[in-house]
Amino acid sequence: MSAIKRYGVEGGKGTGGQHLPFARAVEADGWLYVSGQVPMVNGEVIEGGIIAQSHQAIKNVIAILSEAGYGVEDVVRCGVWLDDPRDFMSFNRVFMEYFGENPPARACVVSSMVVDCKVEVDCVAYKKSNQ
């Protein structure tokens, strides 16, 4: 029987402390789907340009991976949304710091953001179940 585990449903907070109507991540049969992470700390987008915001968004993804018992080596795919196409190379340099030795498949698109930030990152990770 398949078990589904949801992370962060009880206390997910968005800008201004509002409750978010989705899980930070959902795990099923060894797969972990991490919801899009923006460069937010304590419900507020951090100050700074693409480099600072990229570091924070990726750190937020990694914190959720870690909470669920996964690491960057388990990430098979990332999705990236950039507010400005001119930030692509700067984002790539930051991304390589975290995923350079374990590069996942990746899509990167330019899109306006729902919150006032420069980047959003999500991922899918896989780890063979020990059950």
C-alpha cells in the first residue's frame, strides 16, 4: 500500500504571515515533490538582487529536502522561474554552487512572479524506499 506524507501543511506561511493552501512538499513511494520556493524568510521576501535571492530560494528548497530526509544528490529535476532573463547567468553560477556535483534535469523560464521577488525554485527528488 502506498503512503503519502505531506510536509508543512499545518503551518505554511506566505507574505504577511497568511496561511498557504498547499504543502511545502509531498512524498509518495520514494518521490518527493517540493513546492516552489521563493527567497522568503519568516514570511517576508529578503532584500537583495538575484544572487542573494537565488541563494535563499535554493536554501529554502534544501531545508525542505533535509526535513524529509533527502539531499541535493537525490534531486532529479528542478524548475526555475526568473523574473528577468538577464539574471540567467547569475542564477546559474549560484545553482552550480549547490548542484554542481549532482546536476539534476532542469527547466528555466521567465515569468512574472506572484510575490515581489526575482526567482522561484521547485524540485522533484527520489530516494529508493527502505520499506
